[in-house]
Amino acid sequence: MLIRPFAAQDEQPLLDLTLETFEPFYEGSFRPLMGEAIFAVQHADWREEYTRTVPGLHEPAAGKYVDVAEIEGAVAGYISWEVNASRGHGTISILAVSPGHRRSQVGRHLCEHAMGRMKDLGAKIVEIGTGGDPFHAPARALYESLGCREIPVSVYFKEL
């Protein structure tokens, strides 16, 4: 596996991977859990939001980076992260691994790589968030295995 910085030709493959990765959450988990009214307000445009967001994830001048994992020349996953050296703070914003490479350490290697880069750029801590629902259980297990500690947070929605 090769982990390399984002390149311009990665934009569409990473957007496609992001949509494929998170569709089961938005459509199969969040929508049924919260119902149509809350889904419509909170995440109805999730595809468009990623379409707008993914192209701007890699902006090194702004302290924003994307690293891509390749296996046999194909994108196996990617990680989007930021570092604020003046605060000593790093943030992982997106981790996506292609279905065929899940459970094969790609996510772990991407996280370790990004955390190492953050440390080199002055971060003393890293923040990474994920959901508490069943869809996100593998992510929680990965982050805990990397030594991250969970901060309990509750988010509530109510249709008015």
C-alpha cells in the first residue's frame, strides 16, 4: 500500500468513494432513525454537500490536507485532516475506505500516517468525531484501538 498526498486527478474518485461510503449512513441509518421531516431539514442534500465540500478538502496553505491510500494503483481510501499548529490541535474530518479494502488495515494506516504528519506540523492532540450509531461502530473501534478516548456527547432532534 502506498499513502500519498492528494493529486488533482483524485477529486472525482474521492467524491465517488465518499458518496459510496456514507450513503448507508444517511439513507439506511439516519433517515429511518429520525424520519422524513428531520432528515429533510438536516441531511436531505448530503450528496450535494459532499459534492461542494470534497473539492476543497486539500488546501495546504490553509492547513488542510488529504492523503490517499493506493493498492495496486487504485484508490483504497483517503483521509482528510487539518492542523492548527498555533493551538497544537489536529482534526481528522473524513476517513473513507473502499468496501473491498475495509478490515484490511487501510483505515489504521491512513490514521497513523495523518497523525504522524500532524505531529510533524506542531499538533499535540488530534480530534476525530464519529457517530454513536451501529453504522459507525467499526470507526469507533478503530479510533479506540489507536488510543483515542471517547467524549460522550448527546445530540437530540425533535420534529416541531
